[in-house]
Amino acid sequence: MLTVCIYFFTCILSSQDTIRRQILTRLLCKLELGLTREPIDLDYFEFMCRQELYLCNALSRHVAIPTDIVQDLENFFRAVRDHIERQHTGGVQPYTVPGEVGRPRFDIDRECLEEVLELNLPVPCIAKMLSVSRSTVFRRMKEFGLSARRYHEIDDGELDNVVQSIKIEMPTAGYRMVKGRLRSLGIHVPWRRVAASLHRVDSVGILSRLSGLGCIFRRTYSVRGPLSLWHVDTNHKLIRYNIVLFGAVDGYSRKIMCLNAATNNLASTAFAAFKQATEKYGIPPRVRGDQGSENVEIARFMFTMRGTDRGSFMSGKSVHNQRIERLWRDVRTFVTSKYYNVLWSLEQDQLLDVSSTEDLFCVHLVFLPKLKMDLESFVEGWNSHPVRTERNRTPEQLWWLGLMTTDIDQPENIEAGFLNIFKRKNLVVSDNWIKFCTVLYTNYYVKCIP
């Protein structure tokens, strides 16, 4: 019996040594890979350190990993993050105008000041962003004849009519979504007037929403800035009628990058919506999505433009894709639920047969254009709604504030992406080869593969 126990204990120790050796070898290989890249990719080191620290902490109960190695990795991770923050964050430095009596005068561009005022940001936030005092901002506003956000002069009857039209579009919209939709329509009113109007227009709905409130605890979400990480996904709540929604959300600001409806779930269709968003906003360093085949083209594009072994496309369970899953909840509540109810009632009344291609064609012909219009209205309202956990700033405000203080490098084009791949593999190729690969990718992979 003693011999069996000794043998069993020896096997456990040997397996722990094997796992520990594999972990340390994996860490060494990743560090060597990062050091061979030119120029040094700090985003890669940040991503790698976070993943390895998570792995070490998860296995610490079962495998004795040297504490000095873990401590050095934590120090390295902290140094990389500090360097990134010093390199990419900070307010806009204003120009000074010398030659006058007294202290140099800060030169603040009028167009720049008008743009930030249109975002409805408070003056203290604008002053911090421009690296000047609040009094300087007030003086320039007075000189240019500008004013901070001013509430619209609209009587209760007109406001109730607008709120009523919003409730027709989004029957389950609450205070924040209604206020966001009003902002997107150019109507700025205080919170108390929005609340009072909703009580007059939809008092029963307010009570029903209060009775159904729930509370979900999630971990703190953290990325460096806007465009750092996008979340992509497809929504199949209307798949019974061959309607699929494609969406992408910026993880930092919660701004909707794209939201569209289509009659298929092909990878080319999902990539077309994603590509249109990248042409408008830029290519993110990383994208997170599920493991569905509809994301194949997006993953191939990200690996081509941003490289491999750095988390350019991170796949996982759809339920863990927090930002986009939270968006789908509101899309279902405010938009798709009413379409589903109408189509389902047509089925129940035997006026619609989902097995008939002619019936589905008529559904797409009649409902799809209106659905796309409602999605556009939802995007405008969502991007303008105040986020409680972000000091009531809107996704649009968070997006522009982050862009002013964070720099995300953009690859020049697809040819540059292929050139980086060849360099990482230590391959010397001619320009004709790079152009040939670009033509193949653009005309075959993107357009021909379903």
C-alpha cells in the first residue's frame, strides 16, 4: 500500500513538472516572437501578458509556478501599459500666440470649439480635453458668439407628440432611449421634461417596465480606447423568416459601428457590412466574434491586415461577447419584437406560410425596407443615449473624446498587410507577387467564398 501511494505521488509530481515546463516554454516562445518583430508591437505584448497572467493565476492552485517569474511578468505588463498610456493619452495641447503684453494667449480654433460644443459636452470636460482652464473656454465662447448646450423652447404638447412618435417606433423605450432619440433629432430638453412627457404619454408602460427590472452583475470591461476592440455578431431572432441581423459595436464607447438586415447568413454578407464600417471608421486592431462560419471572411481580413498571433480576431462563445449581446437585447426589445409578433400573427391566421418561397419573398419585399429604416433610427438613438455608468455621456461623446486622446495606428492598405506577412516569415518577394496576392484576395476570397 505504501508503495502504491509513493508511486501515485511521484506521478503527480512528474505531471506537475511537465505542465510547468510547458507553461514556461510557451511563455518564452511568445516573448521571443514579440522581440523578433520590427517595430516592437506593444499591443501584442499587452495582450500576451494579460493572457499568460490569467493562465498562471488559473493554474496556480494545481501547479507551482515560480513566483519570481510571475512577479517579473506582472512588472513587465505594468511597464508596457504605462508606456502605452504615456505614448497615446493626453489632452490636446493648445497653441499659444506670443508677442502680446502679458502671458501668451491660447489659440483655440473656432471650428474645433464648435464641434465639441455640438457634442453637448460640459464646459469642464471641454477645458480638460483642450488642456486649458474653464475661464479660457468661456472667454473664447464669448468672443466667437457661441454658447453651451441650450435647451430647446418647445411646449409640452409638441414634446408629447414627438415622444409619442418615438414610442410608436420603439414601444418599450425608456427614459434614456427616448432622450437619446430626442438628441438625435436635435431636440435638447432636461431630464425632468422627458420624464414628465413619458408619464403623460406612457404611464402604464413605465409601471410595467419597473415591475420587470432585473440586475445582472458583470466584471469590469476595460480596453485602451475607441477602435481598440470591436465586437461582431449575427442575430437570428427573425431567422424563421430568413432575416438575419449583422452588427458591430465598439467596445470602448459602445458606439454602433454597423447594424444591418439581410436575407442570408453568408460570410460574404457579414464581411460586406464589416468592411463598410472599417472604411468609415478605420480598421480596429482586434475583433471579437463567435466561432460561426459567417465570421470566416472577417477573421481572414483581420489576420491579413493586422497579423496573426496577436489576437487580431478572437473567437469564443457568443454568450461571452458582452458588448454586442447587450445590444441585441435592446434591438429585440425596441425593434425586432414587433416584426416577429406581426409575422407570427400572420402565421397563426394562416395568412403566411414560411415553407413557401413566394410568401417569404413578399415578406422581404414589404418588411425589409421598413426594418432597415427602424434599425437606422435605433442606431441614431442608441449612439445619442446617455450611459449611466459613464457619467451620462453618450456613446458618440465617448467615441470622440477617446479619439482625441488615443492614437490607433492604421494599416495603409491590403498590400501593406501582405507585405507585413512576408516580412514576418523572412520572405523576400517582388512587388508583382504582392499585387498578385492582393488581386486574389480582393477578387476571390472576399467576393467568391460564401
